[in-house]
Amino acid sequence: MRYWFPYPLLSLSLLALWLLINQSLSTGHILLGSTLGISWAWIMVNLQPDKTRLHKFRRIAVLTGHVAIDVVRSNLTVMRVILRSGSRPVNSGFVAIDLSLRDDNALALLACILTATPGTAWLEFDRQTGVLTIHVLDLENGARWSELIKRRYEAPLKEIFE
Amino acid sequence: MSHLTDLPVWAAIPVCLLLLGGSAITLVGSIGLIRLKTFYGRLHAPTLSSSAGTILICLASMIAFAVLQNRWIFHEVLIVLFVILTTPVTLMLLGQSALYRDRIEGSTDVPRKTTGPEPDLSAIDI
Amino acid sequence: MNELFIIWSILVSQILIGLAMACALFRIVRGPRAQDRILGLDALYINAMLLLLTFGIRTANSIYFESALIIALLGFVSSIAFAKFLMRGEVIE
């Protein structure tokens, strides 16, 4: 079973995507979509991604909620900064953060979260030293930002992925 | 144009508000592209239009089509998912390449590489 | 009254998105460096996609969504290729 369907979740989501694009639930489209989904899962096997086990689904829900709140809040902050930037100089800068997260998938998710919220942008991560450099638009002090990111995102990601 | 005016009032008001809000946020994001002074500051501006603007406008068109044609059009969900997944990747790569170029030029306002050897300048033939 | 309101609000939001596209275009023309131009191009893509969505609402025609989806896809791929080119000097290594 595991041999024929190596990534069942990926196959199912590809099937759902196919049906959504075609806007139909006919037998032909379901067959075509499942063929595509299963064959793409085999391609994925050859790419050999890192397998991670997810646990603590409640933490995932909490983290999603936090990210949604933060996106809304930082949208408002960035809008205020841009509209006021004529009269008040923008106080932006780089922040270096020591991360203890090492899992590749977790780091990718952290990068997406940080870049998707306006106001913080992921610039580079040094894999050897574990130092992450981000750029913050509305910088009050660097230590507060680094502490915030460690507490709000890194700790739950560590719990979920490791 | 004729179809749109069939929209009942209770649906028209949220559609209009969502549309106006989304386009205003998009405009603010693009103004940020002009007004912010440094490249790294400008890197934050397009996220406004790609997160808030896209979600609001897609919500408006979902409501409008659900009421008008009495069926859910899920293309908007696809667009929102796609834009939210892809914009961070673009901006991350762009930020990395800008940092790389600034370091090669020896700019002083970007942080130096934390440890390890300096970027190898001899191999670059741009 | 209702018709007037919705038609005008769609028109106003289209004008706002058009202004946003003009801002992105300004950044493309002005520069000053290559990464600024690519950032402007990326913003221009997203704004064009949003403009197509509002056209879709205005004409109640779902064919616009297909083009919006295609613009989102192509914009992503081209921005990635440009950014990669800036970093390495070639797209496919």
C-alpha cells in the first residue's frame, strides 16, 4: 500500500486542486485527477524530500491563529508607517537572531510566515552558526523583536516539528 | 454591466466596501514602493497588496458571484492560496540577491556575513 | 440608487488600482538599481491581477479569473527567474 501510494496527502490535495480548476465533479475528471495525483507522488519520491512527522495538532491551530492576528496587525502598522513616512523618518534596520531550530521544513515555514507578515522580511540564514538575519521596517529595539520571534514562532514550530 | 445591477442591497454593500478597502490597501502598498527610501524598506511594501488586498478583493468577488449566479466560484480560493504561497518565496529570493550584491560592492549599510570566509570575489564574472 | 452606488464603487476601486500600477511603473522606470526594478515588476504583476479580478466582478464574467490565475503564475515564475539571475548571473545552474 505504502509502495503504491507514497504520499497519500499530496495525491489527495492534487486531486482537489484539479477538480477546483476544472469546476466539475464528473467521473472523467476524478479519474484523470487521481491518475495525475498518484503519478506526481511518484515523482516526489524521486526528489526525496525530508520526511517529518507532525504532532500536536492543537499547537498547529494556535499557531495559525497567531499568524492570522499578526498579519492583520502588521498590515495596519505598515500602512501607518507608509502614510506617515513623509513627516516622520522611517526607523528600519537589520536584526540578527540566534535560532536553535534546525529542521528544514520548519525553517521553510518560518521563512514563509516572517515574509508574509508585512514589516518583517527574511534575508538570510547561516546554517552553521544558526544566525538568522531579518529586516524590520518599524524597529523600536532589536532585542524585543528577536525575543518576540523566538517566543511566538520558534517555540511552537519546535514543538510541532521536532 | 446588466448583471451586476441585479445584486440585492444586502450583498451590494459588503461587496462595495470590500472592493474599496482592498484597492485602497493596494494603493497604500504601492505608494510605499515610492516613498520608502531604501531597498530593504521597499521590500515590505508589496506584501500589503499581496496579502490584504488580494484577500479582500477575492472575498468581494466570491460574494458577488455566489449571490449573482447562485454557485460558489472557487477560483478565488485558488488565487488567494497561490498568491499567499508564492509571494514570500519571491521576496525572500529578491532580498537574498540584493544582500549578496550589496556585499559584493562593499556597501557599508548592510550587515557583514556573520562568520566564515568573506564572499569569494574571484569567481564572479558579472 | 443601488446600481449607481455599486457601479461607482467599482469604478473608484479600478482607478485606485490603476494608480497603484502607476506607482509600481514609476519604481520600474526610476530604479535606481536592478533589484528595485524587479520589485516594481512583481508589484505590477500583482496589481494587474487584482485589476483583472475587478473587471471580472464588473462584467460578471468568470473568464477573467483564468487570466488572473495565469498572470499570478507567470509573474511568480518570472520574478523568481530574475532574482536568481541577479544572484548567480544565470537562471538554471
